[in-house]
Amino acid sequence: MMATKNNLTVSVIVPTYNNAPTLPKCINSLARQTYPRQQYEVIIVNDGSTDTTAMLLSQLSLPPNFRVIHHPVNRGLASARNSGIRLAKGEILLFLDADMTTTSDFIARHVQRHSAPHVIGLLSAIVPAEPSRDKYQRYLYEARRGARRFQPNLPLPFQVFVLGCTSVKRAAFESVGLFLEELTTYGGEDTEFAYRLWQRYPKGLFFDPQIKVYHHHQRTLDEALHLVENFGRTGVPQIIAHHPATSPIYWTDFLPTSPNRFKRLLGRCLINSQVARLILHLYQVLPFPLSNFPVRYLMAAALLRGLHTAPTGKLLFRQ
């Protein structure tokens, strides 16, 4: 790829694992960009899919600026993204999940923001591909949460800088390294990399609500709680092992090993199954947006349950 004056080269990296239903839509949206085709490439990483993804990719007539990598077995998002990074030629690396589609100016908008030297990473706004009246979906996409709590001109903390629809200057990877491949559970590889990125560039991560991507996969509340609990059990201990300073943001002060009696008591309430059933009932009967409060409680409780049952928890959280 050759850059022209005032235009940066871009590598879009799309990891995919069993996303055959949504992958063609994702590819089509990236093929229809207004950004000059000679200045961007798309690298699709098939991470050992067991559905029809491999066959689908072999049958699609991809544009010449698209490339495909196949992992023989599933190795996780960190490994898939790293495979794309190692082949990428762009000055901007743009990550997009395979269950998302973009507007035609998606790449151009990211490049425009990256023309400012202080912008190291840029997060897009995720919106649902189809409107839903489900309270949990409305919590995800309408509540003031995550990056939506911050103004576009204010730097983000690492906790809300997710990599599903995000661009990062290539030079930042050369400075902080690639994704940590030992982290294979939901959320872990994003958070660990974002922490290292934030440490090196504490005022360099931003959110642009005007750059929209459309999410085609809707998880239920039960599915989300299961993922969060597993993240607490497996991902969080690994992150804390590498970065002990992150421990307080993961509710570790509320574990039974906490020296604070009040927090220990509150922690027991959070992981109590009877209390959880009561909160879930409140979620079911309360209208939106009042239902957001039980969701936040249930998410915190799921994370703490995972931490409580983590095999290495007692060793890590007494530090």
C-alpha cells in the first residue's frame, strides 16, 4: 500500500470464529468504503472455525486488497489479532469483530481522527443492527455506560477501551507489544492490552460516538452473566498477576480475604444466590431504565462469584 499526501495507510483486522452468518455482511461493508482502496487492506483471520466459515471464505470473490489467514485450530482472539498484526502493512491498525458491519465512511472517519498526533487509539460507537425492546439490550445500547460516559474530547480510562471496533496507531504496538496470547477468555485480552496502552499513553485513548458500527449478535442477560463470571474466574486473576495495580477495579476488596469487614459483608451479599434471585426478580418487573440498576448489580455479583471461585484467587488477592 502506498500512502498519499495527508492520508494514512490502514490495515483492518477481522478475527472470526464461527461467524458464518454475519461474516459476509461484515466483509461487504468493508469492501464499500469511501477511503481509497489502494490505501487500506483487510486481513480476515479465520481462527479455527468449525462451522462453514472456511468454505465461505473460499467461495467469496474478495477484492484484491483483502487477505485471509487460517488458523488450523482455535487459538483465541489475542492470537487471531496478533496474526493479523504481524502481516499488516498499515500505519493505522483497525480492529473489527466479524459480527459487526460499518458505514461506508468508517475507515475515513478513523483516519481523520488519527491525523491528530495525540490520538493513539479510537473507539467507535456500537449500536444494535436491529432495534429491540428487550431491557438488557437497551441497557447495552442506550444506558450511560462504558465509553458513553465520556465526552469525545476527553481521554478514556483503559477499563472502557474495548477492541471490537477500535483503531490504534501501529507505532503504539511497537511501543507496548502485541496482545497477550495466554489470555483466551472473554474480555481478558482486551483489558490487559488496553491497560498497557493506557500506561504508555494515559491521555491517548478516545471515543467517537459519531463513528457507528452495527452489532448483529445479541447475547441474552444469562449469557452475559455467564461470560462475566468466567472472566472473573479465569481472566481477572491472569490480568492481576501481570498487573497487580489493577486489582481494586475488579472488586477484589470485597472478597472474603479483604481486611475491610464492611466490604467482606457486602461481598457475601453480592455472591449470595438468594439475593441474586431477588435482584433478578426486580430486573424482570422493573421498567427500563429502572431495570438498569439490577443489571449492574447482577454483573458485579457475577464478576465477584468468578473471583471467589478462582483457583489462584487466595494467592493473588492477598498481595
